[in-house]
Amino acid sequence: MKHKTVTFKFKLIIIILLLALLLSVVLALGFGAVKINPVHTYYILLERIFGFTAEIQATQSEYNIIWQIRLPRVLLGVFVGAGLSLCGTVMQATVQNPLAEPYILGISAGATLGATFSIIIGIGTANMFWAFVGSVGATFAVLTLASYGSKMTSSKLVLSGTVINALFSAVSNFIISIAGDSTGIMTIKFWTLGSLTRANWDNIWPAIVIVLICSLFFLTQYRTLNTMLLGEEAAVSLGINLNFYRKLYMLICSLLTGVLVAACGIIGFVGLIIPHILRALTGPDHRKVMPAALLMGAIFMLWADVFARSAVPNAELPIGIITALVGAPFFVYILVKKSYGFGGH
Amino acid sequence: MDLEIKDLYINIGEKQIVRGISLNAADRKFVALLGPNGSGKSTLLRAVYRILKPSGGVILLDGKEASKLHHKDTARKMSVVSQFNSLNFDFTVKEIVMMGRTPHLKMLQAEGEYDNHMVMDALEKVDMAAYAGRSFSSLSGGEKQRIILARAIAQEPKLLILDEPTNHLDIRYQLQILSIVKSLGINVLAALHDLNLAAQFCDYLYIMNGGKIDSEGIPREVLTKETIKRVYEIECDIQKAPNNNGLFISYYPPLINKK
């Protein structure tokens, strides 16, 4: 009986999140320098996707703004949000630590270093690959540092992440600065605080495809992820080849981080906030957390972007500012809450 | 599943912790490893359940070399109650015990009637069925230990490895846990601290000291004043218990030099 009500609650959460995501997409398309009536947005989408002719006619300029400018950006936002949330969920299970997330562990900074390096030395087309090289390097560095000498603890992991983050950011900002073109500062802003402005129909597909593939893969891995949460001893005695899966999952997360950073710079804290909220709602079982985290991450990113676009008139805030404003207090909250086992007790 | 260890050596870093140990756990016997702190009991067990790699010797499970078997195949027959059960994430009791079914399920296979039955059965064995829906982190130390044992039972093991399963438990739960384990009627290898309990519950004892087997045998033969003096460096008196196979061991505190 108990089991049935739990499943019902989970289904309800998923349905609500799905509806909220669809609604958010329509509403988000209306925000920006030119406000567009959500009803118009809705009909433009219907017409374009299903060939349905609307009774209410939107203007040609509205049509162009929605379809050419805002929709690619909103789509990228949906997949970046889902991808970051996925990274956080998987990394937290893999290193058995509720604070793990690409930004906090410095893996995003590694990806940025790879990407800026490739742009500066003039192999700009391959920068997604170089971002991946950077994120794998940072992952390796942070895990080695955190487990050097003795067993990895929460404090050591977060400290190692801080160090790697500072080091890699400094080097990539150095590279951008000595490259010396007039857009240098703008470029630093893009890489370190993130933005979805660059999205257009030609450049959003790699990120979307990779997020889709990784999401499908990790949706099948719930059982392994669950046993990982129990710790090393339990996972191995339950028949999980822990060394193999840890490496595999961290590698895939690095790949995903590299792709996302190459698409929109560093956007922090999403992978920390979203899985936490959902674990409170659904419990830690990945069968439930994973799909819910994907949807919730997408919704969160959409609204963070809407806020970035419309908070200051005639200007645009970097989206990383918004996620950090929400995420940093959240981080403090997790640290203070002792039950999450930060520190040694 | 029968366990046979032949001439095992284990190094941690530069230090040799286990130095040439051979032992058997078979014929549905409750076998205990005794010995002082640092004698290598946990290290030996961690090698058996494959957290540590031995540097020499072999571990055979049903006659096959353990390092060549898939983790999943060994997990279908061998389960473990270790000392490491801190949990940063808040599962329910039932979810924790259901994880014992992991090695029996395929990647996307849903848990069925049978799995559910095994889980509830295991919870009843440890007397915790009423707690199925409770959050694991809200339980007391003794309750948590019983849930971890239930998970190991739900795994349907033929060999159960226990690393000091009664640590931090009061006497009632110490007796309860060991009685449950004994009643399973499977091969058991347990590291224990309490010599009285070991004598009462175990069929065969290995006494370790400094990474080697000091002595082995059935409890009444192996637990002698001389052995305890040699291994633990304390004096004691030993009597046979009148109503079971156990022993009464009463220890004398060591002399402390007062200046």
C-alpha cells in the first residue's frame, strides 16, 4: 500500500514538472527586449511545428524574434540546465558526497582552460574537444589531490576543488589577457560567468545531442548509482565493479561538462541545487531523482535566463550571476546542516 | 559457497599486514577470527570481499580463484556486514534492504514479488519489519546494524562475512545478531572481539596475532589461559559454562606501574 502511494506521488511530480517545463518554454520565449504576448508565442510554435494555421496573427517581426533568436536560446537553456543537473546528480553519487558538482570541483574551470587555450592558439573549431581535454584533466587532478595520502573526505574534496578552480581560472584568464584583443574582458566575462547569448540554430546541436545521449545512458544506471551512495564497501559487496564504474561515470561527466562549457561558459551551482531539492521531494532513489532532476534543471535554467535577460533594462546579466546568487546561500545551508556529514564525525 | 584461503599475504603501503594465512570456512560452520587490535582481521576480510588485493597467496571461492570471478557472480553467493556504514543520503529501511537484491537483478529489471518477499522475510528475521517505511538515518546504532544484516540476508548468501558485527551494540543485540546469523545455517566467517560470545556461538576459531594464525581449533580447545596470555598479554580464569557449549572467561586487569 505504502509503495503504491509513493509511486503515485512520483508520477504526480513528473507530470507537474513536465507541464511546468512546457509552460516555462512558452513564457520564456515572450521575455526580452521586446515583450511578446504568450498567446502569440503559442500560435507561432503551433504553426511552425504542426503546420497549424492560427486565427490570431502574430507580426512577422514577432515571428522572427521567436523563431530565429529566442527559440534556439531557450532550447539550449533547457538542455544545458538538464545536463548540469545530471552532472551534479551523477557526480554526487560517484564520489559519495552531496557537495560534488562540476563548478565546485573546478571541472568547469578545467574545461574553460581547454577551450580558451584552443581559441588562442588558433584551433577554434575544435574547442569542444579541447574543453573536454581540460575537464578530464581537472577531474583527474581534483580526485588525485582529494585522495592523496589518506581517504577522500568532503572537506578535502571541496578544498581540492577550490584550488583547482583558482589555478585553472587564473591560467585561462591569463591566456585571454595576453592575447590582448579589445574583446578580452568580454570574453573572460563569457567564460567565467556563462551566457546563452551565442545560441543559434547552427551551434546548439552538439550540446543537445550529447546531453540527450548522456541522459538516456544515466537513466538506465539507477541501480549502480544507488549502491554507490551506500559507500565503497557496500557497493563492492553488492557486486558492483566500483573502480570501473567510478572512472566511467566521471569520464562521461567530464565530457558533458566540457561540451556544456564550450557552449555557454561556466554556469555554477545548478548541479548542486537541483539534485538536493529533488532528493527532499522524492528520496535519494535515482530511478526517481534522475528524471525529475533533468526536468527541474531545465526549468531552473530557463527562468535564470529570463531573469538575466530582463532584470536590467537594455542590458543583459551573465547567467552565472543569477545561479550563484541562488546557489551560494544554498551551499551554506548544506554546509550548516550537519546531517549531510560534512567534516569528520 | 566454500571459502578457502591459502598462504595469503597482504600489504598496505609498505607495511605487511597479513603474513601467510591459510584458513577454511565451509560445511555450514560459523567460523570466527579472533585476535587483538591490529592483528590483521579486518584486512584479511577486506581482501576476501575484494576491497583489497592480496600481494601473495590465493583466495578460493568454491574452488575458483576469487580475483578471476565477476563481482556480480561472487555477490550472488557472498554477502558482507562491514564496519563501514555511514550514509550521507537518506534512504528508507526498505530501500536499503532491497539493495541486497542488486546482484540478482538485471540492469533495468524491476523488483518483483519474490524480491519483495525476500526483503520482508529478512526484515522479519532481524525483527525490524515494522520499520520498513522509516528513514534509515533516523535509526539507532543497533537498529542500523540489524538493517545492514537484513540487507546481507536478503542477498541470499551461501557465505556471510561479518566484520565485528556486534560493535557498539548492547548485550541483548549482540546475542540477537549472533543468534540470527547462527540460525541461517550457512558458511560464516566473522571477526569478533568478545571471546565469551565466540566460544558460545562459533564452531571453529582462528586466533590471529601479528598477521599470522597463532592457533586454531574448536573453542574449548583453543581458548586456553596460555593462548590468551600469549596473544592478548593478560591473565585470566576459564570455566566451562554449565548450560551450553560456552566458556566463562574472567580477565584480570594488567598491572599498571604507578610512579
